[in-house]
Amino acid sequence: MAIHDRQSKSAHARALSKTEGVWNFGSGIQAVTPVSRVSEEVYKEHGLTAYKKGQGITPGHSNTAGVLYPVFDPGAQIFKCFGCHSTGGLDFQPASGIQPKELGVRCESCHGQGGDHVARPSKFNIFQPRNLNGDGLNDFCGNCHRQPPKEGEDTNWSDPWNVRHQPVYLSQSQCFQKSAGKLTCLTCHDPHGARPTRNACADCHASPKHRTVKTGSCTSCHMKAVKPSQYLTFTNHWIR
Ligand code: HEC
Ligand code: HEC
Ligand code: HEC
Ligand code: HEC
Ligand code: HEC
Ligand code: HEC
């Protein structure tokens, strides 16, 4: 099926892999950070990350020694890493360590359990995220990409690292707030594709005052790229 083929190449599907006992977090579109098990109850996030533009220190680290994550820390941090980068739940056994059911963000991460649907295919027994409106998709994709701030929650808008939380930023846009739920992540992205974006500005802004600019470049001024480090670039989803 076409979606399977396309999806297996997508960044979502490639968000986690394992080679020679080391877990590789990230598809490599921007970065791959290795994580290894250093003892029965401790994992290490390596201090060096392979960025597309070369090796460098891992985000959030202060040196290249790496950061240790005990499996039984109260925040369960290492389980959260595996949780967002894999599908179908995690198993932990002292002998084998953390074992995700499926590597990467695959069908059931977004469409829910599909057992019934496979046995008796019907559109009524599978979750269809497209039925969600803009707020619904911000929350849904925000399960991993971070949800918009709740009432009373603070966001530091001048911290460039926060720009990687697209639902948080999109939710602040006039385009989002004043279009009655019509502007969603899916207006511009195909969650099955590799690096898909569609220029959707003309859907709602048929003739901005400055018509002279080429359509393809709307985002270069209104969704500016932000570089929180020399290695990483994110797109500011607060359209303005
Ligand atoms: C289960 C967690 C999860 C959910 C749910 C999820 N994502 Fe992602 N998404 C990820 C991870 C992890 C990556 C990083 C992939 C990589 O390694 O590059 C990612 C990457 C992406 C990318 C970037 C690919 C690129 O071009 O760099 C886009 C776009 C994206 N997600 C959109 C969405 C949209 C839209 C939704 C909701 C329909 C969604 N995601 C839901 C976890 C998730
Ligand atoms: C709350 C969910 C969540 C947790 C927890 C999480 N990630 Fe991610 N991770 C994401 C999403 C979503 C992206 C894509 C963000 C983007 O590129 O905008 C991502 C991107 C990445 C990337 C870059 C991928 C690329 O191709 O550019 C790496 C590397 C990565 N994560 C490693 C880790 C590691 C290591 C941990 C644990 C220490 C971790 N992540 C914990 C959701 C999560
Ligand atoms: C990151 C989340 C995500 C993942 C992973 C994902 N999907 Fe989807 N899927 C969606 C969303 C969101 C839509 C609605 C897309 C739209 O309407 O633009 C969708 C739509 C679909 C549709 C309806 C398409 C159509 O054109 O009517 C099918 C079928 C589908 N997905 C199958 C799959 C299969 C099979 C996989 C795994 C190979 C998969 N999806 C993985 C989020 C996801
Ligand atoms: C679903 C419809 C929709 C889409 C798609 C959309 N916008 Fe908007 N946009 C709006 C609405 C509605 C407003 C508010 C207009 C008003 O208040 O008069 C707005 C406002 C704006 C503003 C003014 C923002 C401010 O803070 O003053 C800019 C700039 C803008 N849009 C640019 C864009 C660009 C560039 C794109 C494509 C990346 C885009 N829009 C896509 C609906 C949309
Ligand atoms: C108005 C169009 C538009 C909407 C709506 C939109 N995006 Fe994007 N997104 C873009 C563009 C443009 C890029 C940059 C694409 C590129 O560099 O290939 C991008 C890039 C991304 C990336 C790659 C990392 C980055 O920051 O550059 C992720 C992840 C992502 N979007 C997730 C989302 C999610 C989740 C939503 C819904 C909350 C969303 N986007 C809504 C246009 C949009
Ligand atoms: C070279 C930078 C640049 C590019 C490219 C650009 N804009 Fe703008 N845009 C601006 C600036 C600056 C303003 C605010 C000043 C003004 O109102 O003219 C603005 C204002 C706007 C507004 C709000 C005012 C209005 O016209 O109603 C919208 C909507 C908008 N742009 C849409 C777009 C769209 C759609 C595209 C792509 C076709 C685009 N812009 C390309 C710089 C740019």
C-alpha cells in the first residue's frame, strides 16, 4: 500500500534505530544522538551528536562526557525518550533492558491500535486524526511535539530552543486564532511523507498587499528560520 511505502521513508518512521547495541535517536534529518545501556539500570545519552553539519555537543549537555539516566529515576526520563520515538508501548526486563514494540513513530502511534481494523478493515474501526480541528491537532501532534501552553502556563518566547515546539508557536498566530479551527498542522504537512510542506498561504491570503513577492518565499519572512545552535535550524510557526 502506497502509504506504507511512503511512511517507511519518513522521518517519523526513522526516528529510532539500533546498531551494534547502540540506540540511535533521530532520523538524521537534523541529528542523530546515540544512547547506550551502561549497566542494568543506567542508560547514557552520549555527549556527541552526529549533526547533518558535523559532530558536536548534544543539546542540553555541558561537556562531551554524556548524561546518565537511571531507569528508576522518579521522572522516568529515559522511558519518555523511547516513548516519543517509538510505537506500541515499552517493555523493561533486567536482562534485555528497555524494548520498544516497534522502532520509530509508526502507524499505531497516530491511528491507535489497529488489530480490529486489520481483521475487518473498515473506516469505522480506526482512529482518523483528520477529523480533529486545529486545536485538536495541536494537542494530538503536541503529545510529542509539545502542546500549546495551558491557561496560566508561561513560555519564554525569547528562548530560541522553544521554537522547536511547533504547536506552541502555531497556537499564537493570528492565522490560527482567527480562522475558526481551519488552520491545522495538516494544512501544510503530510505526516506520512519525508519532508513535506505545502505552501498554503494563498488558501486564505489570495492577495496580500505585497503581491510582487514570489509565493514560494512567504515563509522566509513570516515563518523565519531560527538557529538555537550552529547545528540546528527550526521554523518559527508563529506566523506574523
Ligand atoms: C508519537 C510521537 C509523535 C507524534 C504523535 C507526532 N510526531 Fe511528528 N515527530 C516525532 C519525532 C520523534 C520526530 C523526529 C523524527 C526524526 O528523527 O527526525 C518527528 C518529526 C516530525 C516532522 C519533521 C520531519 C522533518 O521534516 O524533519 C514533522 C513535519 C512532524 N513530525 C509533524 C507531525 C504532525 C503534523 C503530527 C500530528 C499529525 C505529528 N508529527 C505527530 C514524533 C511524533
Ligand atoms: C515528548 C516527546 C519526546 C521526548 C521525551 C524525546 N523526544 Fe526527541 N524528538 C521529539 C520530537 C517531536 C522531535 C522532532 C522535533 C523537531 O525536529 O522539531 C524530536 C527530535 C529528536 C532528535 C533530532 C532528530 C532529527 O532528525 O533531527 C534527536 C536526536 C532526539 N529527538 C533525541 C532524543 C533523545 C536522546 C531523547 C531522550 C534523552 C529524546 N529525544 C526525548 C520528541 C521527543
Ligand atoms: C505521525 C502520525 C501518523 C502516522 C505515523 C501515520 N499516519 Fe496515517 N494519517 C495521519 C493523519 C494526520 C492523517 C490525515 C491526513 C490528512 O487528511 O491530510 C492520516 C491519514 C491516513 C489514511 C487516510 C489517507 C487518505 O488519503 O484517505 C490512511 C489510509 C493512513 N493514514 C494510513 C496510515 C498507515 C498505514 C500508517 C503506517 C504505515 C500511517 N497512516 C502512519 C497520521 C499518521
Ligand atoms: C486557514 C487560513 C489561513 C492560512 C492558511 C494562513 N493564514 Fe495568515 N491569517 C489568517 C487570518 C484569519 C489572519 C488574521 C487576519 C485579520 O485579523 O485580519 C491572518 C493573519 C496573517 C498575518 C498578520 C499577522 C499579525 O500578527 O498581524 C500574516 C503576516 C499572515 N497571516 C501571513 C500568512 C502566511 C505567510 C501564511 C502561509 C505560511 C498564512 N498567513 C496562512 C488566516 C490564514
Ligand atoms: C502554514 C504552514 C504550516 C503549518 C500550519 C505547520 N507547519 Fe510545520 N513547517 C512549515 C514549514 C514551511 C516548515 C519548514 C519546512 C522545511 O524546512 O522543509 C515546517 C517545519 C516543521 C518541522 C521541522 C522542524 C522545524 O521546526 O523546521 C516540524 C517538526 C513541523 N513543521 C511540525 C509541525 C506541526 C506539529 C504543526 C502543527 C502544530 C505544523 N508543523 C504546522 C509549515 C507549517
Ligand atoms: C520580503 C519579506 C516578505 C515576504 C517574502 C512576504 N511578506 Fe508578507 N509582509 C511582510 C512585511 C514586512 C509585512 C508588514 C508590512 C506590511 O503590511 O506591508 C507583511 C504583511 C503581510 C500580511 C498582513 C498585511 C496584509 O497584507 O494584509 C499578510 C497577510 C502577508 N504579509 C502575507 C504574505 C504572503 C501570503 C506572502 C507570500 C506570497 C508574503 N506575505 C511574503 C514581509 C514579507
